[in-house]
Amino acid sequence: CAILVNKVRKTTAEWKTKQEIQETKDKLLNKNDNDGDEFEAATTAPATSNGDTDIPFCSLPGKSSLVELFKLAGPIFFVMMGKIACYSVLTVRATNLGVIPLATHTLMMRVFFFFACFGDSLSQAAQSFYPQVAKKLRGNLIKRLFYLSAVVGICNNQVSRLILNRFGRFLTKDSSVIQMMAEHSPLVGLSVLLHPFLMLLEGTVLAKRDLVFMVGLYIVTGLLHFGCVFSPLSSSFMGLWRALFFFQSVRLVQFGFRVWSTSRKDSKISNVAELGNTVTSSP
């Protein structure tokens, strides 16, 4: 979302700049034609005879613009659908465990998704600020966001476990569901603990436009996740939530290794470029 918003802002700024340039040209032309009437020159509407600089109120995007949009939005759409499928398959599997486990799983997933929203904000922060920061300072940015992710993750872990352990009666009146939520609260806490770090690294990969890697990652990870969910290891309620924790952990390791490897490669290229500039400028 942050990438699309930045793209819209950039395009809008370009249109505004073109419009201001055209208005300035029109005013100068009108002033040269009639120096004695400055008021008329200032209030004259800009000419719309040039098709290259006209900005219509409503228009359809060109073929090149659509291709560029699909290159960006297509992989992101695939990733979002992949996430929905991986989370939804857990509920499908929970239907085989009975009514009480299904009700418990539904409430625990609601708690998980509530605290996941705080981690998603870190992904948006990485997508927004990472491309704007100089390459030398990007490492410091990631460190600061990493510390913030640690704070958010620890808070999510403690509060989510507190809700499931102490305040389950506010979510349901069934004592069996309340007891099951309290017993399995550590797995929810671990899942939301990893989520901010995961979203930070995923947002960094998106900021680098490494979309091919992300699509390939979710294809492989999704297949592993589906296999784990429908395996005998996930035949119990505990095993089902272990599969979710495994899904979070695998993505965290993959994104972490990708960000580390690409950042190291970029730093080497930057150092070589600086060394070349130094040698060139030296007498």
C-alpha cells in the first residue's frame, strides 16, 4: 500500500509541475503580447492547444502506464492472496477437530490478527522511508526500525497472552473455550512476537522492488505450509498452531537472509564506487 501511495504522490507531483510550467509560459507569452495589461495576462487561462502538456480532468492510463502498474501491483496482489490462503487453510483444518477447538481457534486468530496490525505499520514505514534514505544511512534506519520492532513484538507477546489467560471471559462464556485459549496462549504470543520483525523485513524487500524473489518465496513457503497443515503433525490443536509458528519462522529466516545478502552486496558496490571516485579525483 505504501508503494502505491508513493507512486500516486510522485505522479501527482509531476502533473502539478507540468501544469505550473505551462501556466508560467502562458503568462510570459501574454505579457509579451500586451505589456500594458498585466492583470489580464495574470488571469488568462492556460492554453490547451499542446497535447503533450495538457492535463485532462479525467483520462484513461496509457499502455505503458498500465504495464508499469501491473508489474508492481501484480506480484503484491499474488502475495496478499497467498497470505490469505495460508491463514485460511488453518481454519479449514480446524473444522476437523470439533466444535470447541474450532471456536477456540477462531477467537485466537482474531487476537492474532488484532496484534498483527501493529507489525504491519512497520512494513509501511520501511516501504516509505527506505527508498528516501541515502544508501550509507539505510543500515541505521533498519537498526532503528529493528529496535522498534522488538518493543512492539514484546508488548504484543505480553498483552496477547494476558488477554487469553485472564480476560478470556470477555471473548466467550464457554468455560471449555476459555480454558483451551489459556492453555495455548504461549503459541499466540510467540507468533505475534515474530510478526513485527517479519513485517519489517518484508517491507524492506518490497522497498527494494525485489518482487520476483517475494513471489517465489511465497510459492515455496505456501507449499511447505499446506503440506505441514495437512500432515499428521497438525492433527491436534497444538500442532495446528505450531504450523502457524513454523510459517512465521520460515518467512522470517528467508526475508532476513535476503535483506542481509542484498544489503551486503549493495555496500560492496558502494565502496567500490567510492574508491573509484577517490582514485579518479586524486592527482
